[in-house]
Amino acid sequence: MADWATDPAYWRYQHVGPIDEAGVRRFIGEAVSSQSDESRRLFDFAVCLRDTAELIGTVRVAIVEPMHREAMLGYGFSKTHWGQGYGLEAVQKVLPFTFVALGVHRLTAVCDQDNEASYKLVQKLGFTLEGRLRGHRRVLGTGDDHNPVYSDSLIFGMLSDELI
Ligand SMILES: CC(C)(COP(=O)(O)OP(=O)(O)OC[C@H]1O[C@@H](n2cnc3c(N)ncnc32)[C@H](O)[C@@H]1OP(=O)(O)O)[C@@H](O)C(=O)NCCC(=O)NCCS
């Protein structure tokens, strides 16, 4: 995972990161330890190639408001595998688990306004664009120094009865 999750391109439109190898270890540690949480809120999926078992991405469902059965969706894939349909396939597989097994009522996805691959992915899956949060998150800038700049976020949502 450290081979691709430490790549600044991976973090270009995300509001955290880039992370180093220690950060990747912390992420995996959290994903593993949350499995035994009594009131589990984090569900991380490792996405692997069928033939080689190579880890190419992760999908996260995080329950943010248990009382309202609301969860947040997150995902990221190795740059060498972008644009080949893996993101779409993996997130699609996680939706029935989220709404049926976990009983989530509302799943929210927050995408930077310029993260076209990310917002197209959720739109293709049937999420609804619900709004724009202006100057919502600091993302890495395009300048040589990559100084963070404030950017708008697009908010997408899917409700349990909208699962196709
Ligand atoms: C966002 C991300 C997960 C998309 O995964 P992916 O596997 O490349 O996406 P897919 O190949 O499944 O493509 C899904 C749809 O997005 C669109 N898309 C993909 N890459 C695109 C790009 N670079 N520009 C514009 N649209 C793009 C396509 O419309 C595609 O649908 P299609 O079947 O019509 O071609 C991937 O780019 C990534 O890991 N980015 C870095 C991490 C990140 O930004 N995560 C999201 C944080 S909100």
C-alpha cells in the first residue's frame, strides 16, 4: 500500500495527506483494530486483483452518526490502476453491505470540486448531488510548492431505498 498511498498524486484532491509509510501503517493498524471494536464504526475493505491478490485500493465506510444511521464513504486506488473501472466495481460491491448488512440509512460522499474521477464514480452509482460547500477543505495547490488552497466540496448522498 505504501507504494501508491504515499504518492502526492493520490492526495491531490483529498483534504488530508500526503502520508508517509508510517501513516500507511497507522491507517492499516486502525483498520485492523477497529474490527474488534464493540460498537464498530469503521469498515475498511482491501481491494485486490483477482489473479495476483495485489492490493490496489481501499474502500471505507465510516458510521458517523449511529443514531441517524448515517455513514461516510471513502475510497482510493493505486494510480497505475486508475481509469480501468476498479473504483466503480469496488464501491458498487460495498453498497449492499452498507445498506443491508449495516442497516445504514444515508451514505454521504464528499468530493473536491475538481476531483472529476471521484464525483463521476459516485454519480454513475446513482448518488445524488445535494450541494456545494464553498471553501470547505484545504487541498494541495497546483503550484510548484503545492501549498494548500481552500477548495469547494461537492456533497453527494444515497439513501437506503435508492440502492439499485
Ligand atoms: C477517484 C478514484 C478512486 C477513481 O477510481 P478509478 O478506478 O480510477 O475509477 P473508474 O475507472 O472506476 O471510473 C469511474 C468513472 O469515473 C470517470 N473517470 C475516471 N477517471 C477519470 C478522470 N481522470 N477524469 C474524468 N473522469 C474520470 C469515468 O467516467 C468512469 O466512468 P466510465 O465507466 O464512464 O469510464 C481514483 O481516481 C483515485 O484513487 N484517486 C485518488 C484518491 C481519491 O481522490 N479518492 C477520492 C477522495 S473523495
